[in-house]
Amino acid sequence: MRIIPSEISSNTRSNAERSVFAALKAVPDDQSVALHTVHLPRHRKKRVGEIDFVVITPDLLLFIEVKGGRVRESDGKWYYGPPGREDGPKESPFKQASGGMHEFERELGALIGDLRDHGVAGGYLVITTDVDLDRTTEFEPEQYLGATAYDGGRGLAAGIERATRFWSARNRWARTPVPASLRKRMLAAIRPDFDLVPNLQSRLTHLDVVFERLTEEQLDRLDELESNPRLIWTGGAGTGKTFLAAEAARRKSARGSVLFTCAGSTLAQHLAAVLTEVSITVLPFDRLDEVRGQSFDHLIVDEAQDLMSFEALDVLEELVAGGLSGGQWIFMLDQNNQVLTPDVYDPEAWQYLCDLGFRYGPMKRNCRNTVQIVNQVRSYTGADLGIATAGEGEPVRFVDVHDTQDEARALDVYVDELVRNGVSPRDVTLLSVGGEWETSSACQSQRSSKIERFADVVGTERRKHRLTWSSIGDFKGHENHVVCLLDLEPAHLEGRLDAIYVAWTRARAQLWVACRPGTRQALKDLGVAMLKQQGRL
């Protein structure tokens, strides 16, 4: 069954509503439409009215009231919630459903004409997902679906069919099926088109909430593994390694001094602005000379795959009390093809480190990228980004361009579209594979004078709503809602997948790729080669 919105809001806290939402979505019915959380602008008995679900079927306008957890009736008074925290006394769920139904029919009739004149039958169904209510004179069996019959959602379709037969018989004036044109008018009146297709900014906001919730769940892993003094965390891009590294630094700072380092200077700038505790020192690896001779109680290394050599490990050895063999440290590592300089990655250094610490991973929950981005990266590189748990997003957009000027024009058209959809330019980052501003197509954009260099603003409080431009190397470890990949030539894809892996995984919600002549074919060749490597071709 089609359901609007297509994904349940993260603001919905009721597990019961989430269960019914999923069950409705699974009902094999391509003619009916269900709407979640329909508000009544006016209610004669309440300041605010709300109906959990409204289902428009060819035979019935069905209103569903959902109750989860404990439901108790005493002397005609109803209470909801666990003992000691009960909410009530309130109306029975059947009165709530009936009242909402009549108010809604009145509101809808004012918009499209009296429903009875149209021959549209109405009815309600009460669902208690976790308990079975004893039968009372207040309802008929067909008006109710208890936990046993609901069966975790498996019995919902049968419950709707039973309710439809019951209410159709009660509304003898009904004319079925309700014409598709009338059902469409009803739907438009309940949820106008602008609400059916939310703009991109609203989808980005929804994804933000999902990302935050998923990332918070990663913290549980720190609690589980804090007893190990030497940890190696592995996981693909987007699995929350940097978030965990920062949180680990905060926790360790309560028990001594912490040195936090990584290869990228822009990532270090960003983290220095975030980790402001006095006992935490954040420096990029190429500036560790500034703390030479010091010994820190804890060492945390992010993006450690870029420092996986004995020379780098020797430098770190001198900076942590007890050295790498006896000190307390955490290395965050992505073993996918994310290394911009693969020649510095030494497998023997990696094995040496593994022998010293407890290895955890790979982390499997990707809490940055949408399903579309994860699948796109995997299909071209074979990289394991984990399971995309943040939900659906927009398909990756590939745009063919002829030259630098054509690419700049296409970029302007796309950014104009984003702005019309309510997206702030600050939520968009332009990534250049070439990495030189003067030769980048962004330099020829009509917005070029208002594009900020990411390396100049990272770690600061950006006040202006402007696009940012960056080389791939400077943006490693960072992310933004929308990423536009520019200056991509076929030669950049010869034997190296890091441009794809690093750049594409920076996008949280939407990815736009400009393809210069020959690039599309080069990407296709990469995809075919990956299929062959996986034995799927």
C-alpha cells in the first residue's frame, strides 16, 4: 500500500505507530493510500485533533486509532501507559476514533462536498498492538484489532478487510467503488501536492535527525570496549569513526592528557575547534614536532590508514606514555581504498600494530550516507561502507559536460535548482579532483566570487550562506549535505579509485557528478571490472 509520507518521521516516538506504519506499507494493495498523522484544524471538543492513520480505499474511508503499551479501563475511564506513569483518565480509544472520524468527515465535506452525497462510506478501526482488550458493549469485534489478531502486523490486512465489510454494511447508502477521480480529490484535500512532495531542504532536515540518532547509537561501543587500553577500530567511510574518536578523546581527557592526531590539517583544524578541553591537544601529524619531548597519557589517531608506516609509528611511539606496546591508545582506520597516497601504507606496519592492540570491526552501520550513495560507491569500487541505516535519498546524478565552461554552466543550473528547493548554499560543497582553484570549473561559475575555500573557513564559525570549494585531500574526514564533484577527467580513474571513494562518500544526502568526455565510459569500465572481480559477470 502506498503511504504518505513514504518514510516515517524520526519525530514519531510511538513504537506502535511505527509498527502499523510498516505493516500498512507491506499490505499488497496498489489502489489504496494511507496517510500518517493527519491533523484536524478544528475540533469541537479539543484544541487540537489528530488522527493516527487515514486510509482511502476504493470501498471505504477508514480511520485508524493506534494504542501501544498498556491500556486499562476502570469504571468507564481509560488509562494509557505503564503502572505509575499512566496517562488518564481519558476517552476510550473507540470514542477517540469515532470523534475524529466525524470531525474529519465534516472538514473534508466542506472542501469537496458532503461525503454521503458522494456515496463515500466511513468507518474506524482501533488497534492495540501490545494487548488484547476484553469485549465490551462499546465496540463490535470488527471495529477492533488486538495484539493477538494484529500479530506484529501480519494480521493488519485481514483486519482492514473485516472492518471494510462491517462498515460497508452499516453505510447502506454507500456507492462502491469510489471513483478514482474522487479518491484523488480526497487525497489532495487532505494532503496538498506541496506536502506530498516535500522540498529537498525538508528531506535534508529529516536526514539530519536520522544521522544524529544513528551516530548516538555508536557511543554504546565505547562503553563496551573501554576496558581495553589499546584499541584499533576499523570501518568504512561514514561509519562514525571520527565521531567516536572525538568522544573517546573527551572521555579520556577526564583521566589524563590526550594527544589527538591525524594526517589531514583541515580535519585537525575542525577537531581542534570541537575538542576544547584543556587536557586535549589536537595537531596534524606534520606538526607533531611542536610537542616533541612530551609524553601524553592517551593517544588517539584518526584516519590512521594514512599514517600506516613504521616511520610514522616511531614518531607516535615517543609521544605516548608506555609507548605503543604498553601505552593507552586508539587508532581509527579505514582499510578501504581511501588512501590518497597508497605507497605509504605498509602492510607490515599494520600487522605490527594489530599484534599490540585489540582490533574491533569492521563497523557495519553507515550513519552518514544514504542507500543510493552507498550502493553507488560499492558498485564502482567494491568498498565496504557498511549497511546504510540512514534511509533513502536522491539518486546520484551524473551530468555530461563538454569542457570547463560547460561544466560551470551545468553547475550553476544545479545550484539554482537546490536554492529553489530551499537548500542553503552553505550545505553544498564543490570538490575538485584536480585540486587547483585557478583551473577548476568552479572558478568560472557565476557564483565564483561568493565561493569560500574550505581550507580557509574550516574550524571557524561560518556566518555567510556560501558554497565551499575544496580539493579532495583537504575535505577528507569531512562531509556536507550535498557534494558536487568537479574537474573529473578519465585519467583520474586510471588505476586509482580513491577519487571516487573519498569524494563520493563525503555526501550525506545528495551527490552530483560532472562527467567530462570519456569519463562516463571510464566509470562504466570500472563497474564492469568490479562485477568481474566479484564473479557476477
